[in-house]
Amino acid sequence: MTDVMVPSLGESVSEATVSTWFKKPGDTVKQDEMLCELETDKVSVEVPSPVSGVLAEILAPEGTTVAANARLAIVTEGAAGAVAAPKAAAPAPAPAAAPAPVAAKDVENAPAAKKAMAEAGLSADQVQGTGRDGRVMKEDVARASAAAPIAAAPAPAAIPRAPVPADDAAREERVKMTRLRATIARRLKDAQNTAAMLTTYNEVDMSGIMSLRNEYKDIFEKKHGVKLGFMSFFVKACTHALKEIPEVNAEIDGQDVVYKNYVHMGVAVGTPSGLVVPVVRDADQMGFAAIEKKISELGLRARDGKLSMAEMQGGSFTISNGGVYGSLMSSPILNPPQSGILGMHKIQDRPVVVNGQIVIRPMMYLALSYDHRVVDGKGAVTFLVRVKEALEDPRRLLMDL
């Protein structure tokens, strides 16, 4: 018998939810064949079989919240397991009734559930456990809290939904939030509640970059094997500006401000399951080709749900490009604990005045949201002006100006 354990979930991740089992008890499995998928706060994690044999028992069904290094299933090794499996399958229903007499109060509840009960002011007797042997899970606490709002700690989320006419209710669909979506919601709200967030705006004439890109894009792709996009220009412009205005690249830690002598650039990527922010590490030491290759690689892995936890941690500043969806202007929300995020937007031909003449230029609005506790207005405006200058005259990037 070999235990199937929860794999390493990464730094600061203590639990996951079993989202899908690809095998059922009695199925033959090969070593490294995927048994199930776990969903953490940020990424999906596939769990392979440690050995070849038969899946004897699933200990954590779909929907179960499991702690790091918990047991997920048991695999019987080798051909003997394959022969024994059909025999074991027949009496399987018999022990199913055994957990019934086990009282919920005698079962060790999930650590996350204990914490949630304490925060909601509920005792174990007030929560109906749906886990193995009546174990109380975090989701059970949430259901109990919603059913007993008076006993639960008061919070805006506990406000009941307004009554819905039966005709409308029949045409609605209720879907439980994924862990990723719930985490996005929590982190964005925490950022608004914690940081003294402010946004400053500017606009940039993109004709310089577009001209340079059109002139060299074919040669660039032929030599480096990757297309020359706009993101590398923005990453380079931001890394230069961050060196001049280091507080935008800093973070608050208690009573200290931590200044970072490196730039780990977060690049927000939209995926079918939500927004994720993979990190281009040491972007300030990379050239255009290296940046484009890394962004392309991370973007592809993000859309396939293959990003590791390490690839999304440690960012010091973030760029978010809403322009790819047609956004003309927005105020991005900080990605905690970072102190700055740059919002890119749609490039749009607009009339502007150049040397006293009205001309048509490809313009983009830029938005810098920042934590006013760390960054003052002068620093934020200067940062955005430096980014604008570098983008409007890309030669400045090559000359480190």
C-alpha cells in the first residue's frame, strides 16, 4: 500500500481543495499518471500516482479541503493489486455505514474550519460536518454562518441578498466561487482597505515605439525567435523609472519600508479562471528579447493553468494591460504588498497639438495607482512622466536616460 500525498503547495499556501478525481477506486493506474487535481488560492496542482498499481481508496473526495502533506488516497502496488482490486470492490459498500455512529465532536476537524469557526463565533456543535467521518470543513462553516447570521461575526458579506421574484429565480444560475476567484476578491478588497490608494494619469504618444517596432520587428523575430511587442518597451521604461523613484518599488513591512534593489516585474494575465500575475524576475537586468521570451512563456503557461506558485510570488511592481480588451481608461487596484501598479490602455488615434499644429497621433492613457503611505504625489507623478518620456523617445532606454 502506498499513500498518495498532497504535493508541495508552495510558500505560504497551507491548504487546497480537491477539485477533480480522474480515477475511481478499483481503477488501474500507472506511475506518474494523473490521479486528481487540487485547486489552491492561486494555481491548480495535478497529483500524479507515486507507483503503478490499483487505486484502492480515495480518502479526500471532490470538494474536500485538505492541508499540505495530507493523505489523498491509497494505491495498491503492482500486478497483485490489479488482481485483488475486483475482490475488494464487492465488499466496499459494507464499511460505508461504519462512519455513521462516529460523532462529529469526536472527529478532528480541518484546521481551516477551526479558524473559520472561531472567526464566526460558532462551536463545532453548531456546524454539520460533511467531510470524512463527519469532519467539519471550511465550507461547512460558511454554510452554517450564512444560515445563522445573528451568531456569525458581523461583516458586509453577511448581508442577505434581496428577495428575488420566483420568475427571475428560475432563470438564474448559482455557481460556487473557485478558490482563485475568491482569493482575487479577497486580495483586491484587502488592498482597498489597507493601502492609501491613489491614481495619477498621463498619456503617451505611441508613434515613436510603433515606428521603431515596424522598422525592426521582422529582423528582431528572425534573430530572436519571438515577436517584438509593446510589453518589453513598457517593462524597460518602468525598470528605468523605478531606479529613479525607488519608493514605487518598495513595500511596507510593519513600521519599516523595504526598498528593493531589484525589479521583479509582475505582468497581469487574463485566464479562463481569472486574473493571475506571473513574475519576470530581475527584469531590470534583461534585454528586450529576453523580456519578450519570458512574457510569452509565462503567458502561455498561465492560460494553460500550468504556472507554479514560485512563478507568481515575489513581484515588486505590476503592469496590467487592459488595452487588449479595449479599455480606454481605468484605475488599477494594487497587488499587495506592492506599492505601485501601471495600467496600460487601448491605443487610439486622437487629435493632439504638436508645435502649435493639430495632428493625429496614436495615443494611450497611462494610469499609475500607488500606495500614498509610501509614495508621495511628487514621486508618483515623476515616475509616470519618466515612463512617458522613455516611451515617446525609445532611444532614451538604450542610453539609460
